[in-house]
Amino acid sequence: MTRKVGIVAVAQTEYEEAKPAWREAEITYQIVEKLLGETELSFAEDGTGIDATVTCSSDHWDGRTLSDIPHGEVAGSHLRAEEKISSDGINAVIYAYLQILSGHYDIVMAIATCKESQTVGYIIENFAFDPVYQQKLGLDFLAAAALQANRYIHKYGITPEQRACVVVKNRGNAKNNPFAQLRTPVSLEEVLDSAILASPIRLLEAKPVSDGACGLILATEEKAKKLTRTPAWIAGVGQCYESHYLGDRDLAECDALSLAAKNAYRQAGITDPLQQIDLAEISEYYSYQELLWSEGLGFCGKGDGGKLIEKGVTELEGKLPVNPSGGVLSGNPTLVAGTARVVEIALQLMGKANGHQIPKAKAGLAHGTYGPCGQHHAVLVLRT
């Protein structure tokens, strides 16, 4: 019989433009300290504590090889089981989930940490492209996103106002989230008047540089029920990669996301996501992505992402609130963004999303992505 796995505790740092006073491992330890304090667990090896740790970090972003060593040392992995994820942190959650499903472990901690402020992001992102042809063009994720945004606009007629509505909505939501980095609401005019970064993407349509970490503890059904009265159960999981070369796919589509969502929905028994999901946390590094990813997740038809937000469907009071936390546009680091989406959904289902709680939330979706133009996507469906 398949094991039932639940999230029993979550923790986040405040997300900030820079955390110069803290080293990466010290930021990770802040999460470890919070999770241990909430659950009163230890890194015991007698079956009563945390059995294993999964960390998410990057050699490139941390500026050192084997970046997981300092993170793992403060997260209980010394002479113990530890694994590292180096893409989006949602994969660390999935990895921990699979470790428990395998029967090898009962309780696993997953943590993602990144300090974007200590390096130059476009140099790091350039390494994600083909070294022979594409790196020499100076491509980074912003330039690639501009290509995708233009293709999406050309194919489906997405307007600047529809994209700006995403920013206005999410920044408005962020004012109620104590962990969000950018908590000041903005107007449609402010978004449309902000500087162009890479046409058509404007300054307020892109995520800010951010430092921080978040994490969670997963457990089997038996142990989860002993650790908390309100676990958030993982009901479905899906992952999928797109082609590496941007020219090999239509950038106005997100087939990998559709396939990842399809697998997660099948496992969770979801046949109509717009009707059966109460809220979603989507990784939108750029404003247009929330619209495009909404289509890939089946919340609306292809090309209808702009209409979805115009109708108010994704507002806090709408049929399917999207990013009530404020989303990535309000400040989450690369690598951490997807884990933060899972943490935020878990908080909602536990009834602990202070300030931005969605009433009677029973089923939520968390989404993470990594790579240029959404090369990789992962989807988790959680239930109470």
C-alpha cells in the first residue's frame, strides 16, 4: 500500500534584497532552528527523530563547489543521510516525499537557501545555455523570457495591461504577508511606466534580487498525526522537462507544465482544476508567466490567461486565488521560490497563513520552475 505523506511543519526567513550579516549556512540554520523548535524533533537515529535531510543550493549561486556541505552540516546531515538538489527547491520537497514513499525513512527535512545578492545573476544564468552557440550570445533568463513574452503576445494577443494586472494583484497580496520582500502595493500606471529591462518586460514585471530560505518537515501518516493536528497531505506530484534549446519548442506553449500537471491531477483525482482547487501558488519570475502558467495548469484555455485575470478569477476574493502570498514577483530567491510555494500552500491548508488566509481552503496547488522559459516544471497538489 502506498504510504500517505504529510507536511507537518514549515518555516521561512524574511526575504530581503540582501542579507550581508548572514552567511548562506547561517540562513539555513535559521530555518532548521525554527523547524526543530516547532516540532521538538531532533536528528535522532533511533526512529524517533528526523531520519534524513534534503538541501537545495547551487555551486554557482553559492560561489563554491559542493555547496551542500555547509548547508547540510547545520541541517543534521553530518555522518547521516543527506541529498542535494541544485535546481528549484520544489524538487527537494518531491525528493523528500519519494524518500518516505520508498519506505526507507519516516521523517525527512527539506530546505532551500539562496543569496542572490552576493553574485551577478545574469552571469550565473548564462551557464544554463549551450556553451558552443548560445552562451556566446550573452543569453540569460531575462533575455530568454523576453523572447518568450514576445512570442506569447504575438500568438495570443496578451496586452501590457493584462501583464501589469498580475503585478498589481500580487504586490497587493504581499502587503499582508510578513515574509514578503516587496510589501508596497503598486498601481497599473506605475507598472506600465516602469523602465524596460528587455522588451517587453519592465522593471516591475520582473522578480527582484532576493536573499532568504525556507523549509519543511514531511512525515508518514502515523508520525504526522502525532506531530500536528493539521498536516497538509501530498495528494499528487508531477515533473517534466522541456527541450534544452529554445528554438526546439514553441515558447508560447508550456507542454512540460501541462504534462506535469496532468500527472499530479491524475494522482490527486483532479478532473477540473478550476473547480476542485481552492488556491494556487505559481512561480512567476515575470508577470506574463503567471498568465501562461495558468493556461498550462488547466485553469483556462490556451491564450486565455489574460482574460482569466481580467475577470477577477485569480484575485483573493476570486474563484481560484493565485499567489495570495504575493508570489515570486514580491520577492523570493532563485532555488527557494518553488519551496516557498509549497510552504505557502501548506500554511493555507493548516490555517496558519496569517494576514492572507483563504477561508475554508481544502485543496491547493504549488508550482515550481527552473531554467530559461520554464524549461523544467513541477506541480504538487496538497489537501487537508
